[in-house]
Amino acid sequence: MRCSGEAGYHRGFDIAPAALMIVDSRGKISYWSRAAQELLGYASSEVLGRPATFLLVHEADPLALPSGLRQAAHSWQDGIFRAAHNSGRSLQLAVRTLELECDGASAWLVAMRDSASLRASEYRETAARCLLEKSPFGIALLDSELRFEWTNAVLNHMDSTSGEKSAGDARPSPVVEKQAKEVLETGRSVTSLEKDNFSQRPGAKACEHMRVRSTFPLCGDGSLLGVIHAALDIPGVDAARDRLSLLNAASEHIGSTLDLKRTVHELAEVLVPCVADFVAVDLLDSVQMPVDAPTGSVQNSDILCRATHLSIKGDHPEAVVGIGAPARYPQKSPQMCALATGKPVREVIRPFTPWLAKDPLRWSRIIRLGVHTHLVVPLRARGVSMGVVTLMRWENPHPFDEDDLLLVEELVSRAAVCVDNARRYARQQQAALALQTSLLPHDLPDLSAAEFAHRYLPADAEAGVGGDWFDVIPLSGARVALVVGDVVGHGIHAAASMGRLRAAIQTLADLELPPDELLARVDDYVVRLSEEADATTNGELIVGATCLYAVYDPIERTIVVARAGHPGPAIAHLDDPVEFPDIPAGPPLGLGGLPFESVEIPLAEGSVIALYTDGLIEAAARDIDIGFERLCFALAHPDRPLEEICDTMISALLPDRPFDDVAFLIARTRALSSDCVASWDVPSDPSAVHTARERTAHQLAIWHLDEIVFVAELIVSELVTNAIRHATGPISLRLIHDRVLICEVSDGSSTSPRMRRATTTEEGGRGLFLIAQSTQRWGARYNTQGKTIWAEVASPASGHP
């Protein structure tokens, strides 16, 4: 046996996995453990009672084991011995001995381990100790109740700098606790990478670190004892990488919307506190209005207005101007120089700075805070000067340098493009809104058939202006057409398409077409518009719409409704609940070839009918049934003023910022009494013309319309004569005393009357020409029984009889 005298195993030697034997005072083996049997290959029956020296490989000048054991009395003896395995091979063992006292006799406990495995175990333990105490990782041990059992100094320092809950507290921070709970529930490790935004003041330019967190189970004896949490901060390696990181963050943060105010504030959020302690963005007032800003040099009439500002101090003590207020700077100030030249200005602030002396309020704020550097960069994009960006430092002791200037110029130039995009979009939205508003009816007609109220609410800036519209069209016979529709899409194209559809419906309404037939004609028109759009834009534009068309007759007290993929009307009766009549939906306009159906609904006088676009009932992303319930609530008590009902509909159904255009039209029905209508059957005999004239004169005398008797007799005479001569079937005459006198002659013929100019030698052919010259309007409408020729004569006293 040879003792190497190597030391160092006393810290890593664990007796639990060691092979044990006991050597008595005679040097014989009196105990042999199972681990010893596995290590050296000898069964206990082969070694018990034998001298312990037979296990050793003898070399020249060997040392007797008992002698060595005696030298180690009362202390551990470290040593490396070469032992013989039962198979014949030799093993290098690390041995420790301890003297025992057994019944007054000495014995020795010998612990043996393979030296190679012992050395590996010691390396592992040393590495673990260095990882816990010397590495840059912050490490914490948490028990199964997620309480801290141990933390290293690195983690305590990391928590104090990032503002998280200190590892010395009883419970971890929410971030650590969330990961630890997941580990305890699943038994699997969890790793995350997060941004850690904490200030490194004073003087550090980088304000964002990445923090890697890893949490994994702590197991022992087959049970889960808790978790181990490790964290590592990854700071910016160098200034170039920090700048690239900031530029990357800016590209994601700036320009997230097309809202001008939000865009400039996003620029300020990127610059503070990473680059500056205070940032102000001042825009020309012409930029904040939806008009083109002048290119080249700035006009003297342009005024800078504060769009936004941001400071590391919450109360913005450095701000001299409030947001939205004019920002006036002295003529020689860096802001005015940058605006005039289009070049950035970097300036060191001193108490005697000339331009600052001319602005006492700004001077006092800047000097009191200790601002030492001023950086002003013009906000320009596509040759347009839009304003200036002002940056200041006082807590950061480093003045703005060339690298800072390059970085800020790049950030501002990127933001300038976003600001210009927002400005152009706002101008486009304003143009679309102006176009749509100009195409909508400004004043609804004052009719005897109904009383009207309406609202149009364009969508917010993000959704854009849509193609919703409504209309009220006076028809013959004191009737009125109610229209509401919605064009697919948003923007100028939708507004223009809406105007074309409204004009088409008004033209077709003048032809007195029934609602279902009118929608069929409009559907054909939309199909042609779609074909034109496909040919001119390669299919990029979609022309489509929904529409509801209704005709109310105050004499019959009925409304005929047809719809093309549009929500049906709501009818509020005076004595019954709000009704949503079942009207066939019909296809949206633009599909072509599919039929539409009309439904006739009786209406009592004083009922309120509401026509609306889908944005009203589908607002706020709620369920449509809730929208119908709120609409019923808004239409309750239809005897209220219509304007009050409109306000209730807006407050009950619409959010502050609707995502879609909303248009609705409500009408309270009126009725013409039987005293205002007179009708007679006319025989197909020329002598009946005289009778018709007499009855007309008599009826006008009852209505006190003696001043227009002559004109009315002329019109009735011509219309009845034409019907007797050229038409077939039963003939009838009807007079309606509305705000005008309406004369109607109906017959069973479907031939269309045509006005022409008779020559001087012709005896006839002047009837319709005379009627056109003597009346306000005239025309013809058709029904299943034939046609009706009508004419309106101005009454000397307008208003209700």
C-alpha cells in the first residue's frame, strides 16, 4: 500500500454512498457492508475475519494498514490506496478512517469510495457552489408554499434595480410566482424572455434590458421540495446595438394608428427617457387641419401649436405651453431656425443664451431645472415641413452628441412619415365625410303625410366614413317614400357610390314604381356599376349595398315595404308593443336576377316607424338581440317628440366611438281625413266631362278654393276627356285637398300619355301641354288595374285645410 498524501476530499466526501468496513484491534475485518461488496466484489463471507491487508496491492516497502490507522487515531485520515478487486484488477480508492472504542478495545471504521467518482462528485459540488455564489445568475430557492428559503446576492441586487419585490420578502414578485406555480403544477421547467425597462440613471443611454428567467423543480428523495428560480439580465453590449434596438422598438411603436395626435405621442414615448428627459412636438396649425401644407420654406403665417409633450417628471414642470395651445418661440430660437432651414440645431444652454433671454418664462423654467443641452430636429416628410421636435436633458449629465443627433434624426424622420400619413388620411377622411354629407339630404321636406327626424353619425377615424344614407321622397297622391341604405366599404368610393344610388332611387321613385319593382331596377343598376368597377380597377373595388324602400299612403293609412338585405323597420304603435314586421329580406343589391317582395302594413295615425342601418343595432360588438331590445326601449312612448326619441336611440344603442357609420330615419304618421278627399266614378260618355267640371267646382267651393276653380276645371276637363277618348275600363276622378290640390283621373288602360306641341293648324293635342303649364307637377303612376294621371295645383293658402 502507498499513501499519496492527497488532500481536499474532506469537503466533498459524503459517507452515504461510501463502502464501509470495520477493522478490529487485530487488523481483521469484523464488518463488511453491501456497498463494500459492490465496490470490491467480495462477499461478506469471504472477508470477515481476514486481515484487512489482503485487500491492498502490496508494493515495495509497504506500510502496514494498522500502523496507518493508529496514526489516524482521533481524526480522519485522508489517503489514496490501491486495492485489489475480486476479479483481479486493481482499484484506486479514497479512504477515510475513524477510530472507534468498542468495549474498551480500539477498532477502526473505514469508508472507501472510488477516487474517480469522488473527484467527479467534488467537482460537481464545487461547480454548484460557484454557480450559486460567484456566477452572474440571480438564484432563489423557494419551498412548495412559494416562500423564499435562500437567495444569492446577485438576485437581491437585480430586484432592487428593477423595482421588483426584493428576494428578501416572504413572497416572490408576481412574475416569479406565476412561473413557480406552473412548475409546481406541471413538474416541468419554464423559461421566459422579457423586457426589463428600468432606468440606469445617471448618464446611461440604454434604458432597456432583456431578462431571461428560468424556473425548474427542486427534487429530493423522489419528492418535489420546491422550485429553483434563476434570472439573468442581458444589457446592451454597446451603443450601436442600443441604437438599433431603439430603432427597432420605434418601428413597432410609432404609427400604430392613423390618428395624428396618437402618432406624435408615440414618438415622444420612444424618446423619453431613453434619449431625453423632456420632449415636445410642435406642429404647424396647417398640418393639423385636413389641407395640404406648403412645401419648401415655411410661411410666416404658419403658427406652431403644441401637439404633445412628455417628461420624466409626471407634472411636466418644464412645459411652458399646454397641449393644443400656440407654441410661440423667439425669432432666433433653435425651433424657428430648424423650421426655417430644415436642419437640426444642437445647443448648449447657458444663462446668457441670447434668444433665451428674450423669453423670461422659458428661461426661468430651463435654468431652474438645470437643462444643459437643447436639441431641435425639424419634422419633415415628402418635402413638407410639419413642425419641430424639441429634446432637453438635465438629469442625464451627458450632453447630446453626434451619435444622439443621428439617432434622433432617424427616429424623427420615421415618425414624420407616419405623421404625414396620418395627416393625409385625416384629409382624405374629411373629404369623404364632406362628400357624403353633401350627398345626404340637408333638410327633410315638410309633408302632410308624416313628421320626420333623422341622425347620421360617421364612424371613428380608424374605421373611416361609410356609405350609409337615408332619404324622404314626396310622391303623388300625398304619399311619401322612405329610404335607408348602406353601401359596402368605407371612404370616398363608398360615399360616391352612395350618392349615385341615392340619385338612382330618386329617379325611379318619380316613375311611381312599387317598392319591389324599384329595388329590382336598382339591383340591375348596381350590377352595371360592379361591372364598370371590375373593368377599371381589375376587380379591386366592390360595389354592393343594402336598402329598404317604403311608401306610406296617408289616405289609405298603409305602408308598403320591400328590403334588399337590409334590417327591417321597427314600428312603435300607440297602444301596442314595438313591432318588427316580418318582411322578406331579399338579396343585397348587386347580386342580380333574384326577386324582391313587398309587404303592406296598416298603420294607425300617430305611429312611429324607424328605419336604420345595421351599425345601430350591431354597435359595441354586442349580441344583435340586445340591440333590438334597446331599440324597443328607445321607441317606447312614441308620443314623445321625435328629436327626443332620436337622442334616446343614440344614448341607448351607440358607444362613444361607433366602429361603423350609423344612419336612421324615424317618421310619425299622419292621416288625411275623409273631408279632404272627394272621388266619383265617371261614365265613358263625352257628356260626363261637364258633370265632372261641375262637381269639381262645387267641391272646391266647400274647401274655399274658389281662386283656383278655373285651373282645376281645365285640368279635370282635359284629363277626363283624354280618358274617355283614349282609355278603356272604368274611369274615376279623385280630388285631394292637401297642401296643394291634387287632381287624379284613373282608368283601366296601361298606355302612357305623352305630351307634344301641336302645330297652329291642328285642333287638338294641346291638353297635356296646357296641364303642364298650369300645374306645379304632373305625372302618371301604374297599378294592377291600369294607370292614374295626376296633377298638382298650388293652393292659395298653403298648409293643412
